[in-house]
Amino acid sequence: MTRSSTAVRFVAALIFSLGSAAHGFAQSPVTSLGLGYKVEPVDGRSAALGGTGLGLLGGSFTIRNPADLLLHTEPAFGLSFSGESVSVADGDRALDTGRQRFTTIRALAPFSGWAASVAFGGEFDQDWQAIFLDTLPVADGSVPFEEAREHDGGISSIDFSLARRIGPLAIGASIQRLGGSLRQTFLRTFDTPIDDAPALAPIVGGQELAYQAWQAKLGASITIGDRYVLSGSMSLPSTLTATVQDSTAAETDFDYPASFEIGGSARLTDQVLVTGAYGTGGWSDVGSTDEFTSHDVSWFGGGLEYSGFDFLGGGLPIRIGGRSADLPFSLGSEPIRERAITGGLGWIFQDGLAALDLAIEVGSRGDFEVDMLEETYSRFTLSFTLRQRN
């Protein structure tokens, strides 16, 4: 991470600030740490199967491996939306918050042994808002107050991918344009003073940042007998630039690390499919400050899909899975671990040309005694896909 003196001030004080929001309330959600909460660009089917999305027979609209485009046999469009409810523990009290996002939007087209796609995917989510009451002690008494804090923004990517089939082998490459913004606002309004405390005027502040970067990804997959797929990809390191949106236009560059992911699926019977995936990322390259520590991370997930049911003339696949992942940023020397049980179902109709997929995920992040931060959350991901018959 490279810095100028001005950039150090806004990075330390604005992007990564975890300062106590109020007396007795010292913790913030995961989205306030480092670059925020890492968003996995997965669709509803992948999310229900443990967030895998690599080498899924039948195709996925997940943006993990460009070579997996060739698992689709028809031009298609997919859109995925996710909503999350979060409860943040802070000793004997909790903060409830939530966030919503589009995780993937993808249009793809296979042709003559090739496939191409344009996609939008999430990278980091920095959304967080909270309103709470507390009391500020002063020399001659105390002053009750209400405080509102909001972080609104994040980082996403526009992905351009191309893949080529060579026998059972598929190879692919992607170029991604990363961009986004973060708007931070703070408002504290004081109530009637207690005892001889002075009356205090409201405190308000805010700042806006913009992000930009380029990133490249390479991938390959091999399909065996239309029943087994092994898939892997690697993103190359790059540089993320954060710019203050004011007259100073101060900039800071962050090392955006390389990552590696591998996974696949196997069709055990005509109705039963199993899948699993594993990934790593060198996020310690981002560096650490007094407010947070960055870590190298790993994740893994897996699931099972049963497609033996029908509903209103269409297929009704049932899915279940689980996942575990390190988060890139924490308050201590060890990464925060996220664990979840996943599940869901799909509805494939119009002779396979349209599909709805719903995933439900219930999990937790961290341990308050170890990480000084703990969250429980529930998340849904809803996808809609359309295919065009060749």
C-alpha cells in the first residue's frame, strides 16, 4: 500500500475508521473494516450449493472462471439479487442492520467452439447504517444524544470474458474494470443537558471516495463424459486507487492481490449432483493500519442437488450445502471466520428456457471473545435466467 501524507489522513480517518460511535458501543459491522465485506459474485444456484460456482454441470452465471462459459450450450441472460439481515453483537447489546445488492448480471453466448460474455459482479460491500441513543459524560453532568452513522457504497466490477474449447479442455480469460464509491455521513444531535452540563450543538460530517482498478483473470476446465467437470481459475494482482472526492483529490493505491480457485461437480446419477470448491487470496498484500489487520484467506464450500421433483410442468431441483470462509480484514491478528448452512430450490420451466433459483443462507461471522466482533446473519439470493434455443 503506497501513501501520501494527505492520503494517510483520509485512509486512516475515513475509509477504515472504527472509532467508538458512542460511550458503551465500540464495535461496527464487518462492512466497516478495511475495504469492506467481500462479496462473492454467485447466482442463486451456486449460493444454495455452498457458494461454489466452479465447474457446475448445466452452467452457472457465477463470475468465477471464464472457461466455465462453455458449460452453457445456448445464449443466455441471468440476473441475481441478494438481501441480508445482520445482527452485530457488542457485549450485552446488539445492532441490527441489513444490506441489499445485485451479485451478478450476466449475458453470454456460445458460438462455434467459443463463448463470450459481458457481466456485472460485486466485489466489496461497504453499506452500513445505524441509529442509537447514548449519553455523553462531561465535567458538570452529562448530555443525552442520538447518533446516526451511514456508510453507503462499495466496489463492483464489469467483466468481459472469452473462452475457447479444445476437445474436452476449455480455456478462458477475463478483463475486469473495478469501480465504485463510498459516501460516509455522521450526525450527532444532543438532547437537554443533565445537571449543569452545557448545551451542545449538533455535530455533522461526511466524506466521499471513489475507487478504480483493472484486473485480469485466467481459467481452464475439463469435462469428462458430460458427468464430471474440474475447473480452476486465477486472478492476477493489480492496483486499486482510492480518491477523495473534494478539492484535494488525494489518492491512495492499494495492492489488489492474486487469488486462486478450484472446484467441480459430478453427476452421480441422472438426478443427483454433488459439487465442491476451494479458494485462496493473498489479501495481506493490502497492508494493515492501527484500525484493522489484513490477512491471507481461504474458503471452501460444497453441496448436493437433487432434481427428481416436478412443479407445474417444470423441474424443481432441491439443493443443500455449507460453506466456510476467512474474511480479509479483522481487528486482531487472526482473520474472522464466516460459517453458514445453505440451501434452496429452483424452478425450471418453459421447456428449460427459463428458471428461477432461490438460495437461503444462515450463518455467523467471528467470535466476540476472540475477534472483538461477532455477527449472525441470514441472506437470500434470487436469480432469474432466460435461455435462447439455437
